[in-house]
Amino acid sequence: MFKKISYALGLILFIIFAFIILKNANLNTFIDTIENRTFDLRQSILINQGHKKASDDIVIVAIDDATYEYILDTYGEWPLPRDIYANIINYLEKQSPKSVVFDLMFVKSLKSKNQADEALINAFKKYNNIFTSMNFDNQSADLRVPPDLPERMSIEVKNNSKIDFSQLTFKNCRLILEGILKASSNIGIINVSRSDDGILRKMPLVVKYKDKFYPQLALRVGLNYLGETQTNFEIDKHSNFIIGNRKIYLDDDGSAILNWYGPAGTYTYIPMYQLIKAVKGEKTELDYNFTNKIVYFGTTAASLFDIKTVPTGKIYPGVEVQATYVNNIIDNNFIRKVNKGYTIALSILLALLIASVVTRVSSAFAASMMSLSTYLIYILIAYYAMKYENLWLELIYPLIFSIGAFTVAYIVKYLIKSRDFEQQYILATTDGLTELYNHRYFQEQIRMQVEQAKRYSSNFSLIIIDIDFFKKFNDTFGHQSGDAVLRQVAQTLKKNVRATDIVCRYGGEEMSIILPNTSKDEAFSTAQKICERVASKKFKLTGDKETHVTISLGVATFPFDGDTASAIIESADKRLYTAKNSGRNQVK
């Protein structure tokens, strides 16, 4: 019964623990932050093992520090005149790239460079594989009136999931060149999704503006690479964004979790100044074939401030984030995170397994090692799930639940063991018939009282009791009645002494009382009271019979009647026999 109560108590404690964990918003935010770091660690390990290989079809033309210096030295200003981009596009198109993508925003017409802007616009009109970017924001209408965008920029998305896209809904945007907006539909959004710790682990596939969905730049580029021409999309009830026969899992805010291929510099980088020189016919080290490549243009120079922090590095160019994003679309390589419900269920299952180990294994060290091994096995499963299935199994909730279960199980186990120890101790020190302390315990206590009395120069007394004519009583009424009388006499003794006094069954019908810090007169008085109470009491026998019994008592006090345990016992015993020989039912 006690075990069942202990297990029920443990279960209640664990439920309260789990409830506190799950309902504390700040704690959940903290846990999610740590969980994100475990994701970063797993991604870094996988990268170091060379598990994933970046696509050779993606090349980055970087406006790096060298290019920025070249531009300032050659043109004296930044941004570049836009006809230079037009000339680069024309140069690249001779090699038939798959797409040319600008992770740059061509905003506002440069008044002194109208012809340069027109050259870039004409390039967008001429080629259907040129892509550029735009950004949404939440600037006040006092700064700029939220503009209407061309219908062809948006896409249809049927949302059957619980994602409301509230975190990816924007109130305003900064327009790029009107001529590009009119000339091309290959315009994508480059808004990002950062976690609470500022690290970029995921990117939106679509964002909302004026109740319409607009695709990410990388999504447009990826669809072009795959030859997908669809403009109507669906998000199923499981939060999967459907592209043809591909499913891209979206996180709670509507973003896709990226699978990373390496640190900064994973992709082929070409400094843009080499392309500019090649276009101008100048001597350059450029030796690269752009045929069927996705050519991404973006800034990597520190002074141009397009640097992100990602799981694989604190300094990661924004253009390489876009390249990684496209790479995920090409490989269908996005991470799928197990939803919170399954995570909690898995955490509880792991917790129950560990609790079972703790309660069943007797050795504390073995139970601890087995529990630790169980969680380490789960970590390995989570690691290989990400490695081979792109599945993000959370580690922190299972760890917290496991620690909670381990702790609660040990508390329950301690309670049960304490109870078992207490019961074993009672069995070892208690007489089964009278429920008094047994003779072995009496011997231990009498020796202890002698030692304490000697140490503190105090005294104590001993009373030895014998039920008068008990053998004759047994012969007359039977042993069952005799046992009943023994039990009732024992209870009478316990009720008429102090809580500190030790009542024991000495043997047969004999009982004893050790009275700590008690003088001879006090002990004699107590013995006389007990003698009278027993004599006046009616004792119930089997068959509803009642009878009177009497007892004889012998009293001895340390150190007056002996200075050793055996001497005190012998003295009390002699006085007991004196009482019996003097007519019984008395104290000597």
C-alpha cells in the first residue's frame, strides 16, 4: 500500500513539475534558446564531417573588400552606375547561365545616371532569367505611403495550416526602379527570420503585404532552377509548403529551417571587380565557366553591412544565406522540426523509461549510469535523425523531463527504502506478540544507559515485571487467553510510563522498563502505580471471558544497586523474586 502511495505521489510531483515547465512562458523561451544552440552544434558537427556538399551549380559574385576598393578607385562612388550591371549581365548571358540573381536592391533612380538605369531596365526586359530583390518593412505611412505592387509579383497560397503569418506580415515596402517592376516578374523578397538570440536559422518562403503573399527571392530562383512554373501554392494541415512533389516544412512563424552546408566561403566566390575588368577587356585572373550556373551577386565587404550570424559562423554574408536557401530548394534539404506535442510525448516516454530504470535497479551508481546512457542514446538518435532524415528532434525538453523523472524517482525510491528500513528495524527490535521492544533491544539500551549515566554522572532505574501465576493461568484458560493477557498487560505498561521510558519484553511472561534519569523513589512510585493499575483492570480473554491478573515488580537504580548492566539486571531480578516470595502483587 505504501509503495502505491509513493508511486502516486511521485507521479503527482512529476505532473506538477511538467506543468510548471510547460506553462512558464519565460522558461520556455529560455529552453528554446538553448535548444537552438543544440541545433547549431549538430549542424556544425555534420559540416565538419563533410556530410553535406554545397551545389557546384551556385556561384557567388562578391562585392568584397577588394571589389569595393576597386570601385571607389575606378568610379569614385558607391553604389555603382547601373549600366555596369547591365554590361555584366550581357557578358554573362553569352555563357548561358541558368539564372543571374542580384541580392541587391536597385532603389530610386539615380538622377544623374538615367541612361545607366535604362540600360539595366533593358537588360531585365531582354532576359527572362534575371532576378532581383526587394524588401518589406513596417515604416510609418508618414515616411512613405505604402505602395501598391504589380499583381504578377504576388502568388496565390492556400493556407490549410494553423500558421497565421502574423510575424511575416508587413505594412510597407521600399520600391525598386519602376522600370524593373514593369519589365519583370522575377522579383523576390529578401526579408529574413532571426531567432530571439539574433541567429539566422530559417528563412521565410513567403511573406504577406496588403493581404497578399509574396515569394522569397530564393524561392523564385529555386523554382526557376527546377523548371517549376506554378504560381498557385498550398500549405497543408501539417504545415508543409507544397512545391510539385516536394514538401517544405514551415516552422510556427511560417519560415523554413535551413540545412547548412558549411562556414562562410563554402560556395565558389568570384570578386566582382574581375568581372568588371573582363567586361572592359582588361587583363584579369578570371577563369570561370558560368554555363548553367546560378550566379548570385551580393555584398560581402564588411563596410557594406550585409553580414549575418548563422549556426555555422558569426560572420556570414547575406548573399551566401540566399545561396544556401536556393541550395536547400534544389536538394529538397530543409530541416523538419518535430512539433511540440510529439516532443513532449517523447520527453515523457524517455522520462518514464529513466524512472523505471531508477526504481528497478538497486545500485545507485548503476541506475545513474544507465539513466545517463539512455539519454546519450537518445542524443545519438537525434543526431542521426538530423543527419539522414533532416529531422530536428529536440534535446532540451527530453533532458529536463529526464532529470525531473530521475530526481522524482530517487525521492520515491528513498521514501520506499526508508519505509522498508523502518519496517525492518521494527521487526528486528520489536516483539511480535506484545509489540514491546524485544530482549535484544533491551540489552542494547541498558548498556547505553550505563555508559551515559557514567559519562554525565546521572542515574537511571530498571523495573522488571512478572505476571503472577502465569503458567497456572495458561493451564486453566489456554495459551490463546494467555497471549491476550500478555498483550493487554504490555499496553497497560506503555500507557502508564513516560514517552522516554523504554518498555521491553524480557522473556516469557516477564517484562522490563528502563527509566532514564530516574531516581529510586521515582521508579518505585511508577512501579507501584503500574502494579495497582494492572490489579484493578479486567482483562478480556477468548470467548468474551474476563479476569483479573496481578504482577510482581523489582526495582533497581544505577549506580546504587550496581555499576554495570549485568549488575543492575541482577539486582532488579533479585527484588522481583523477593516480591514474588513475599506474596506477589507488590513492588520490591
